[in-house]
Amino acid sequence: ITKNPDTLENIFSFPLLNLQNRKHTAFTQNYKLKKPFTFVNNTTLLGIELEVEQCPNCIDFEYFWTETIDHSLRNNGKEYISIPLRAKQIPYAIEYLTDKLDYYNPMYKFSNRCSTHIHLNVKDFTEERLKVFILLYSIFEKHFFNIAGSRRESNIFCVPLYKTEELEKTINLLTDISIWNKYNALNLGCILGSNDNQKIGTIEFRHLYGTLDTDILYPWINSIIELRLASLKYSYVDLIYKMQTLNTTSEYVALYKEVFKVTALPLTFITKLDFESCITTTKLSL
């Protein structure tokens, strides 16, 4: 373990974040949540992009969100983009957006063209931690698709890593992520920027369909935060060794529950084959 390893934000320059803390703290202090929720880590920094159709009326947001027209959608499709949010702010932002949509566009709809993208801040990661994060994700990619469903798994705008050769780019990660495919389910191109991505220091999770159902959205975000927390627990070399020596279903399950403590799916939803197929694909790629 090296002392004081360089994080990405110490190596690269990123755009400054405008969190508007005073303004949004005043809002959260004066608003009573209809449905409170506590994430496994309340200070994790995330962003949300939500695609919605049947939104003919523009919304002039005062807090949390901006609105853009999304030409990949139909029927007055809009994309609502949050400011960078601490996890504890997310319930306030979601309830605020829901109230605005109900008022301005009460017929809004999530069609099969709509998706929800979550951006996870990784500027405080070292290169090794980033590699560990990607490796853990690749081992348990089916966890995310078992939540988001097969509809997204076969979508050309959300391609699973196990169907690609992208993992090979982790060998020279900070060089090769600039040519990472934007439409991978896990998009690394946003970290350092590319032809298709802004340089914002985030990893984008593209799996989830369009939804404001908090029983789906909040556990989904919790899974991402748990993966972030788990990336602190291993060195890259140790995780490679652990992956190579996993042999039994009980060992797969033990590692799975070690990573996803709160959001691990029942074994009726995620199977031995899910574990084996992703681990085999990851081994072959690396």
C-alpha cells in the first residue's frame, strides 16, 4: 500500500462543481419529505439524468434540476438533469421533480425509450481503486441487470460489458478509457472525457429504465453506493487472486453478500449461472 496515492483529481483537472449548498440546504430544512430514505452512505456524490415523454410544458426549476429537449425520445420527450447531489439530498430532489411534473405535465409517461442514468463521482479514486471498482462491477454485472431487467440488457444503448471486449482496456486504464464506448451499460468515458462524453469525473450507470418509483430508484442507487464502498476493501492484485480462486457457489454468494450487504438479491433472482458466466467472461478478458 503506497502512502498518499494520487487521486484522479490530483492528477487531472476537472470542472468545478456548483453545488449551491446554501440555497439547497435552505430548501431541505424547510421541506418535509413524504417518503424519507436513508442511503448506506449519505455523503456520496451522484448525479441523475431522467428521460420522460409527454412533457409539452417547460418547467422553470428553482431547485435541483434543469430541463433539456431529448431528440432520442418522442411525444415531447424531455431529459431532466440534476445538479451534483449528496445522497441525502436525493429524496428531496426526486419529490421536488415529481411535484413539478404532476403540476406542469400531469400526463407524463415513461415509455420503453426512456431510461434513468446515474452518475457516480470518482474523482477521489486512485487508479487502482478505479480498477477494483470496474472489476467488482464486471463480476457482479448480472446483479444490476437482474434489477433493471432483460429489456435494458438487450438494448443497443446499454450494452453489458460481458458482451464486449472493453475490460481489456483496464490494463492501460487512464489511457484507454478515452475510447470507451458511450453506450456501454457502465460508461467510463465521462471520467476523463472522449469524443462522446464530457470530462466530469463520473462513472455513468445506464442500466435502469425510466422511473420515479422510489421503491426501485433508491435501492438501485444504494447498490451503486455499496459497490463504491466495496472498492475500498481490496487491492487490485488481491481481488484478481480472489476471483481466480473462487470455485463454489457458496464462495460466489459470500463475496456477493460482502459487496452488496443491503441490496443483495434473493438467490431466487440471481443464480449460480449468473455468477459463473460473469466471472468466466472477466477472466477471459483480463
